[in-house]
Amino acid sequence: MLKKLDVFHLRILETCHLCNYLGAFQDREMMFRFGNTCFVDREMAKKMLESQLNLRDTDGNPAPVIIIGHGYKFDQVHLKREWHLDITKFGSIEIRGKKHVHMIENFGIEIRDYHNGGNDAVYEMNTSLLFALFTKLYPDAGNKYPEDSSISGRILTQILSDVSEVQLAKEQHDWGFEKFCFYCDTLNDHDTCPERRAGIPPCQLCSNVRGASNARYRKKASTHLTSRCHLAKRHNLPSLPEWVVNNLSDEDWISWAAYPDDRMGEREVRVATGEAGEEQAALDKLEAAR
């Protein structure tokens, strides 16, 4: 059953720079063991997901759809916001307690390159099938994990290794792009990108932010482009009215980041709304404090 799976690992162009940099999981996004990774934009990812949800069975009827996930509350939010799909209205099962990784280990499976989205999906499907077929595969286990989880004399780790070989040998899909460098937004391999090696301008938001409390962000300035900065709103900056913060452009954020700690300085806060009233009064208050 696992060998017949179609497995995809998609990295979203707009957010692929948000990687897990923790030591144990660093570079896991590049370690997909069951196929090839491709880069697609949000719109293409949405179309690909819709194509899977609209599959038909051999009789031409809509195929049943079962959504499996862990940390699922975040997926649930996106499905409701992007597709107006409220999963809570459908029949669902939520397992609380042990983490998924512990379930895998309890079946005696050696986990390889966990925290890669594609690998995690295969491990989740494997665990789901084991639970669904549990009484047939392990009739003597009762309500406990089996002491011997092998199937037909083969350990599960080896079965997954065989699945990996079969999946890698399949003809790969041609969706999206095979390579993408998010440092310079080009279709080059991220680690060998010539433009990256030549050096690119560091993030202006992080490199210019002042103060000792922002030292860690200055150190990270060379890790991303200004247009891909996901740290700016974590900077420890003088407080602004919420309506101003919500309408600041990148240039405005740079103005705040480069702004000295001891005085307000000479700059203009441009407000996208351009509305008067209470907002204009707040802006006038800022101007008067210069």
C-alpha cells in the first residue's frame, strides 16, 4: 500500500526561507527521502491540493478524502481561511497524549530525517495504516504495542527503506521549480547559488536596528533579504500606535530601525490609509514630539 502512494514535498516560494535552524533539525527541508522536492507559489500549491481533493474512483464517483495531520489546529485555521472549509463540521478523530514521534518509536521504527514535511507525511500514513490494520497485523497484542512489530518477518524500518527506493525510482512530477535560492530570488540551488556567493545586500531592517537588545537581529541580517524579513516586527523599537504599525512600509520600518535610541530624529511616518480624524490627531502628536 505504501509503495502505491503518491508522495509530494512542496516548498512554498513565498515562505521557503522560514527554515528550522535548530542544530538537530538543520537542513531537514532538503532531506526528502520519498521523492523530489519542488518549489511552488501559493496559488499553484492551492491548485495542487484541490486536484487531490477532487480525485475520482474507478466508477467516476468522488473519491473519499481523509485528512491526517499532527499539530493540526494550525492546518485547520488555514483550511477555514483559504478554502472556507470547516473541518469541525465533518466526522473527525483526535488522538491526544503521546506525540506522533513516540508512536513511531513504539512500533520499533527507526526514524530518519524527521521534521521534513514530506517524510513526516509518509510516517504519519504508515502509522495510520498500522492502527487501522492493528487487529489483523497483531491479533495477540491486545491494547498494547506489539513486542514484535515485523510483518511477514520483515521489520518496519526495512519496509520503509524499500518504500523509499520505490518512490525515488518513480517518474517525478514536473510541477513548479526544482531549485530556488531565497537569498536572491533566483532559480538556482540555494547552497551553490553564484549570486549568493558573490554577496548580496543584508537585510536593511535587521542590520540597522539599534540597541543592545537587538544585537541578535543584527547578526542575522546577512541571512535574508529585506523583502523576506520575518524578524522586523520582533525588533525592540519605540512603541507606535497600532494603526501606524499596521500601515508601515518596508521603508518606514527601516526608518524606525535606524532611528537612534536617544531622540526621535528627522523622518516622516507615511500612513497608507491617509485618513484624518483620530488617526491624524495621533500623527500630529508624533510630529509635535520631535
